[in-house]
Amino acid sequence: MQNTDALAAQAAPLEALHVDRIFDEFRDQAASAMSPLFLRYGSAAFKGGFDPRRDEIDHPELRDVFDIYADLAGPDERPIWNEDVPFHFKKFLRNLHVIDFVADNRLRYKVFASAVADYYGRDDTGLALPVEAPSVRVLFHALSLMVAERRQKLYTQHAPPRNSRVLDCQRLFMPFYASTGSVHRLLVAQFPFRQGPDSVALHPLLMR
């Protein structure tokens, strides 16, 4: 039988994460260093890597997005954001977030992907990414800031909490630049999956 202290510890609410503390602690580390935090806050099998190779990406449509970004980036790997960018990704628009800076180390969804909104039952268009909360969403906010600072793509995959509406979620974060040479905004391709026929294509670690 578990003792009272152990049960109380399990029932204790999770401490709120703050994006600045997470960013400062992990900014120089590999994305995989955040795996224990993802697990603690309810997401299993997190894996992530900056500057991923194409063959490291499991989802075929994310590999197609990767290829389009590579073409736009060109040899200098500095794709400029302009009004033509969405047309290059038109096949995948329903799975694309557009994320802007609203202040130093503060981001908001300029566009929240409609397919993701359908899966999760919420549309965060126009809303700021959470700064402080007991949620993996703060971890993704910090990772987004790292993408902008490092000027590198990021690929992540994780299994959300068991009470989530989805079984698996994969993302590809892509920095875009202003004509001044600074990172202007992020394009994030997100592919969530419910348990169902498409789950057979998931990474074995995410099958449950």
C-alpha cells in the first residue's frame, strides 16, 4: 500500500512553467534535453532535433513541407517572408501555424492551423503563446524562441496526455526572415492524429 506522503505527492498540482526560465535553461542544449519535462507534464515519447535531416522526419507530408522550405531557403538558408510564401505551401495550409513576435521573447499566433483547431476544438488565432502555465504549451513556446535564436529548423514528435483528443503530434518549425536579416516569423507545420486508421503509421514508441 502506498503511504500517505506518496499519494499526496502524486496529487500535488504541477508547478507552472515560465517560458523565460525554460528558454534560459535549455537555449544551448539539444531539444531532447527537454524530454523529462515533457514527460512530467503529461507527454510521452518526446523527441526533437534542431536542424533535422529529411530522413529523420516520420510523417510523409512533413517531409514534403521540409522540401518546400529547403527550396525557398536557397543556398544561404535564409528564406525571406513575403506574400507569395503561403502559395508555395497551399497544399498544407490547414496544418500550418504562422507565428509572429509581438515583443522580445513573446510570440502570438497570427494564424492558427484550421485542421489543428478542428482536432483540439480551439482556435488560437490572434492569441499569445502562453508565458506561464503548468502545460507543455509553454515548452513549445520556449522551443519556438530557440528556433528564432538559433536560426535552425526544429522537428518534434510526442504523444500527448491520455486525455488528449490526439494520440500523436508531429511539428516542423521553420524560421523566416525580414529583409533586414532578422528572423521575422515562424511557420510551424503541425500534424496531430487521433486514434484510428492513421495511427498504424505512427512511430512504434507512440503506439499505445
